[in-house]
Amino acid sequence: MVSLNGNNNNLPRLVDRTGNLNVIKINGKSLYFGGDIPEEELLSYSLPPVPPEGATDIRFSDDMRYCIDGCVIESSGLENFLIDYNIIDASNWILISENKRYELNNRGKLNIKNRGNLILKSK
């Protein structure tokens, strides 16, 4: 929304809720999960269409950078995943990569070679 008179007081404000969400960073790209984001704010966590073949990309399968649970992480242009994660709500999560399961709790780092999608779900 653009204000013609220069007054921005009536513009909707985006509330950054990422500080209250669990985060997994894959090769530096942050994806958020768990927690709760109001439905009317979900669009602000959407991503543009998947880039052309050959480009590097990480996203949840519904073209989002936020997922509640049962998340499919799609990747393109990558086989080596440098992962940093921070589980802030004391919950336990499982990351599944090519039939290997990694338990995620608290904070940690992983280095995974993978050729397909990753699955992220609460335990």
C-alpha cells in the first residue's frame, strides 16, 4: 500500500514472529517451523516461484519459508547441506534424509549429503 500524502500511519505493519519460531538454516537460508503464526500473516512467509533449473534453492514444499509440522523441505542445486538449527520451544523434532533420522533438540549443527527432499516433523 502506498500513501500519496506521505503519511504511513495507516499502513499495515508486518509483525516479525520469527524470534518465536524454531529455525533450521540450510546453507545459510532460514526456514521456520513450529510455533503459531496467525492465518492472516502467512502470506508474508511465502516465497516466489521456484527458480529455473540449475539455480540453488531451499524451501518448504508449499513455496513457504514457514511450516507448522510434517514439513517437506525441497532443494535444488544442492547435495551437501550445512545445517544449523535452533529449537526454542523445548520440543523435539526429527529430520529425515534418505532413510537416516536426525533428532533435533535445543541447538546444533549437521552436515548431510542428500539427493532428495528432507522431511521435518515433530517427535
